[in-house]
Amino acid sequence: MSSQPVGRQPLGPRVADWLVKGAMAVLAIAFFFPLVWMVLSSFKSNSAIFRSPFALPESIDLSRWANAWEVGHLGKYAVNSAIVTGTSVFLILLIASLAAFAFSRYRFRGRSLALGIFALGLLLPLQSYFIAQSNLFTQLEITDTRWALIIPYTAMGLPLATFLLKVFMDGLPEELFDAARIDGASDLRTYGRVALPLLRPGLATVAIFSALAAWNEFLLALLYIQDDDLKTIPTGLLAFSSRYQTDYSMLFSALAIVTIPMVVIYIVFNRHIVDGITAGSVK
């Protein structure tokens, strides 16, 4: 009869653990390499990019980034993106948290139907309602305004945000809400004083996901915004590309400028994202 040393993991699970970690490392490199290549290419000329695309740049010259910022008017586009993204995220957090509170804590007629309508938002692609949406925006005369982006960004972010926050809300102790009702707190006061403070991890997760989606959205920004003063960063980057020629050096510089801050934000708030996703799964 063989004995296993105390505190030592069997060989099989250890090998499986190494294989999983190795696979995750390879996957991380596969996703991280294009970002590194883009940043390094931003310090090279167009001829150097085509001559030796994977070679290191001869020097780190940040003047290319400064030129890309100035020539591409990235400051103006960044302000537009910040306004659209910030407003959309605020509306998503407000409406989704209210909806999650209602769906989680109250039983009312039509609740299942309303949840089903929210679920459709997760299933239906943008192309399925784009024509109707375009006609509606034309009749409301909001095409070529920031509201033409804020409204659909908010609508597209609400289904996932509502379900994430509802799952998180379902995991909160019922006794807290019962105590608030006994103390005479109204529904709105219970939402603001009890639910919202406990929803902070979930709200942080929703905010980051919604901000990334709105910041990087391209199709609607291209179709609805024609005024150059209202364009966001994804459509503003088209200035570096023409029908017959693309300035890859300037384009990579601009992409690095607008991509790195979002990556840094995601890394900094990564713990909040994980906590927000997992917290609602355990009661």
C-alpha cells in the first residue's frame, strides 16, 4: 500500500495545473503581442515598417506621437468620446441599477415579460433594428448630434448591465432590506441608502465594460456623425487613411495614444471587475 507524502499534491493534478497555466500564458502572449507590436511600430517610419515589420525601432521618438495628436486632432475627438462615453455610462448605471433593484426585490405583474424584453437586447444584433432606429432618429432630428450616439449606446449597454446587477442584487441579504422597511424607509430611500452602496463592485464592473464598449464603438459613430467637430476617436482615426494611401506610422502612433490609457484603466480596475462578476454568484 503506497503512501502519499503529507502536503504534497499528486502528480496528475500538478501536471494539469501546469498545462492550464501554460495554455493561459500562450493565450496572453497571443493577445498582448499585437499591442506591443503596434506601440513599437509607432516609433518607426512607413518604410521601416514594411522593410522589417518585426524589428525593434532604431530610437524612441515621442515626437511622432505629438505629430499624430496634432495632425489628427485627437484632442477634439477625445473630448467628444469622453462626453459620449461618460453620459452613456452614467445613464446605464442609473437605469440598470434601478431596474435590477425592481426585478430583484419586487414581484409584480409583467415581471417575466419585462425580463424577457431585456433578454432580447442580449440576443438581437444591431443590424436587426438599425433601419428602424435610423428612421426614428431622422424623425426626431437628432442625427449628427451626440444624442444619436448616447441613446443607442445606453440602450445597447442596458441588458447586460441589468442582468449583472440583478444577479449581484440577488446575492445581498434580504434582512437588510427588511430592516429598512421596518424603519420606515421608502423604496427610493432603500435603493439609495442600502442597495447602491452594496452595489459598488457590480457598478464598477458595469461601468468599465460599458465605457470600453462606448469608447471603441465605430459603426454608429461613422453612420450618425458627419460633423467633424462631433466625431469620436474611432471615426477620427480615419483621417490617417485615404482611399489610396495610409500613413501607418501616424496611424499606429494615434492608436497607441488612444489604446494605452484604456488598457491601463482595465489593468488598474481589474480587481474590481473580477470582484463584481464573482460577488453575485455566491449567496
